[in-house]
Amino acid sequence: MIAAVKRILIGRPLKSTEAGEQKLTKAKGLAILSSDALSSVAYGPEQILIVLFTLGTVAFWYSIPIAIGVLILLTALILSYRQIIYAYPHGGGAYVVSKSNLGVNAGLIAGGSLLVDYILTVAVSVSAGTDAITSAFPALHGHNVGISIIFVIFITILNLRGVTESASVLAYPVYLFVFALFILIGAGIYHILTGSVPPQLHSSMGTPVQGITLFILLRAFASGSSALTGVEAISNAIPNFKDPAPKNAAKTLVMMGVLLAILFSGIVTLAYFYGIAPSAEVTVVSQIAESVFGRNFMYFFIQGTTALILILAANTGYSAFPLLAVNLAKDKFIPRIFLSRGDRLGYSNGIIILGMASILLILVFQAETEHLIPLYAVGVFVPFTLSQSGMMVKWFREKPEGWILKFIINTIGAFISLVVAMMFFITKFPQVWPIFVFVPIIVFVFHRIRKHYEDVGDQLRVMAKESTWSVKGNVVIVPVAGITTVVENSLKYAKGLAPDQIIAVYVSFDREDEKRFEEKWKKWQPDIRLVTLHSQYRSIINPLTKFIDTIEHKASESHYQVTVVIPQFIPKKGWHNILHNQSGTMIRTLLLFRRNVVITTVPYHLKK
């Protein structure tokens, strides 16, 4: 039943040789890896207006120069990540760049920040998409959390079906969104140029604003820079592209940058000229669409495509998170389960864990985008700063041809990214303080996992010297609960291991019962030694483990191996297990932690 449901949801398993068919073209790569960055224009300009709104609508003209600053940062980031793609064609992005040039800890900070950021990508995107839906249908406002969780589950299942399949589905909403916003921006600018938009809706450029400070402008710039989240995703996912992967990834990155610049500047311009003010109930894009087209088909088309891309922008996280996890797992900083491919050749463990973590975040923050975005943006700009700084070190150290221009580009990107990150830390500290707690903890956990793998490797490595331990034979201990077919089956197996070194152990709670059992045993198995242990406190485990420890100590002195053979019957139906005491399972679990003791379970399958 479970297997059938899995096949319906995920599809048939793919052969390892079909991996090449799961690679992305530039068109699909743009859809699946740029959806996060492109979708952020739906809330990035709004974040600028929210900060400026504290000074009144007269301050909205500052959104234009602030947007120009954001575009300068975008240009620096696109040029820088294009260089990263060619310098590190196997992917990994900020983690690999930082680790290679700034040291392991810098790499782990970047990698840990990005892992958290991709979880936030899913939570923020889905929450923002839900906001777009509830803006159009206010009656749904009370169900934001439930709607968001349903969408996360849907996208998780979609990604478990494979990269190509998810990209095929996502391409349509992404390009529909771009098309819809081009129509919105084109129509809005046409109305502005033809004088259809009253000039009194907005303050004139250069209008004095009471209380304006450099701090507020930097704060608005930092908030608007949240529209640049997701820019790094392509550099993390280079292996997902068809060959030549670096070249295709670089072209896709440039296309994304151009589209993002046009859409972001267009929305900021329309918001200024139409005098749009941020509202808790209605998004800025929704207000612009209503102002340009009215509440007609085009309005709902724009809202629908915006909601779709905001929700499906979460797919950027699903594409980049598993690949970043693979790089960390290869370096033994996170569990190796992230290296395993699923039935559809995707890294399904990373996909499932990402989905579960995102749902948890949505529940904790109640799908409120405003509370998630600052933490989300910081999680991006810390790796941005580290990766830019890492590339600066690389160029200065290697000095390839034309390195000075590359160094300048990365220096500009590193400086602006650092300013943005610091502004978030200063102005949004109540919302971003968790990063000061979680990132050090994550880095510490990374190191502990690496230390564990190194310790295991040292202990499992076959050494050239001869072992001082040799096994002369087996001492087999068989815990018995009665005279049954299950016990008989286990004794037959034990005789095959060591016919002359078998000890059956029976734990009794009553002296009379103990005598009766000994008499029955002598008649049933006279050739096998029986040891009876009396338990005053009605515990089977304690006296049995003490006895095994005693035998193990004596056996090791004579170079004998102690093997415990546990009889266990397996019910025909799974739910029947709750009707039995599972003592065999408890014994096996406890003995697993005993050194130099081998545990063997002899199952006996019941037929009814």
C-alpha cells in the first residue's frame, strides 16, 4: 500500500544511467533557480517603503535613489558570482569560495548561513505567496498557516519527482509572472507618460523631508536589498546544468540579473509615481495593479501569477539546499545521508528535511513574512560578504591576467554586502539576534560531526601490524523464556556455532517455578547446560546482562568470543507486536553497547 502511494506521488524509480536526462537547460534553469530572486521584487520594493513610511509619504521619492543603489549592488553581485562559476565549476558557491580562501571556519559560517537561508527561502516564499492570495481574497486571512503548509508539502513532493520534472512545471508560472509584470510596468509607465497619473499622488524629487538621516536611508537600502536574495543559487547548483555546465550557468545568471533589474526598478518607479503606501492587508504590487488596471481580469492575472511565483520560488531552496548539503557532507561536516540519491535521482533526504524544517518555521512565525524577511536577508548577506572577500583573497594571491578589475568588482560587492549585513544587525536586532546564537552552534556541530567521522575512520582503518587478538572459539548464550518451538529453533542454530559451548539462561521470579523449569529442561534438552537466575525485583534484563558480562570477562581471557543468540517470534501482522512484551528487542538493544559481545537474532515467523 505504502509503495503504491509512493509510486503515485513520486513516480517510477530511475536508473543511475538516466542522471544525464535530469540536467537543466538554460530556460529551465532560469525558471527553477531564479524564481526566488525574481519573486523578491514582489516584496523588496515594499520593504523600502515600509522604512520610508515612518517619515510620511513625502519621503517616498527617496525610493528612487535607493533603488539605484540596490541595482549597483546587484551588478556587483552578478559579475562576482559569474567569476565564481568559472573559478569553481563544481558548485558550492559561498561555502566553497570561503573555505578555499578564508579558511574552514569562514566556509562553515557561509555554509551554515546558507543552509538556514534556504530553509527561510521556502518559508518566506510560501508565506509571501499566501499573502498575495489573501490580498485578493481577504476572507482567507485567517488560514495563512494552513495554506502555507499545504503548498510546502506540494512543492516537496514535486521535487521528490526529480529536477527536470519540477523545472518543467515551474517554468510556466515563472515566465507568466515575468510576462505579467512587464505588462504591468509597461502599462503603468504609459499612463505616467501620457499624464493619466495625477502628479499630486507623489512628492517631487528633492522635496525636503523632516527627520531624514543617513541611518534611515541605509536602513531602507538594506531592507530593499532583500530583493537580491537568491542571486547566489545558480553558483551553488552548477552541476544541475547540461554541459558545458559553467557556461550555461553563467549565461543563466546574467539573464536573471537583467530581468531582476528591470522588474525591481519598474515596481519601485510605479510605486513612487502612483503614491503607493505599504499596507498590512494589501501588498504593494496588488495596489499598483489595481491602480493601473482596476479590479478586473488583469488585476487578478497579475495577483495570480505573483502568488504562484512567490510560492514556487521556494523551489530555489529545494534546488540549492540539497547540493550545498552534498558539498558539506563530502567534507564530513554533516551526516552522510545527504549524499544519497533517491528513486528519482534527486538528493531526497535533503529535500525532505528542508520541507520539514520549513513547515516548522511557518508554524513558529505563523507565516508572517515581515518577521521572516530580516532573518532571511541576513542569512544571505553574511555569505555574500564572505564569498566576495574570499574572491578578493583569491585574485590577490594568484594574480591572474586582468585580476585588478576582478579584485575591484569583488571589493565593491564585499563592502556593500557588509554594509547591508551590518544595517540589518543594527536596525533589526530584535528579529535577527538568533543568527548570533544559531550560527556558532551550527559551526560547533559541524566540527563535532567531522571529528566523529575522523575518529570512526581511524578506528576502522586496517593497520599493517598484526592484531593481538585471535578467536579460538565461541561461547553461545541463549536466553530462554520457556520450552517452545521458537527456543528449539534458536538452539539448533546455536549448535551449528558451538555445539559444546552453549549456555541456556532462564530468569525466574519464583523458586518453585525455577525448579519445575529445570526438571522439564533436563528431560527436553539434557545435552545443553541450563543456568537459572533468580530475580528478586522481577527484572529479566539486569540479571541477564550481569551474567553475560561475567562470561564475557572469563571468555576474553581464553580468547573465546561470546555470542548471544536471541529467540524471537515475528507476528504475521504488525499490530500484533503491541500484544507482546518485546523482551527480546530490549535485550538486543542493551547488548549492542557491550563490547566483544556478538548479538544474533533467530526469527521464527508465525503463520496466523
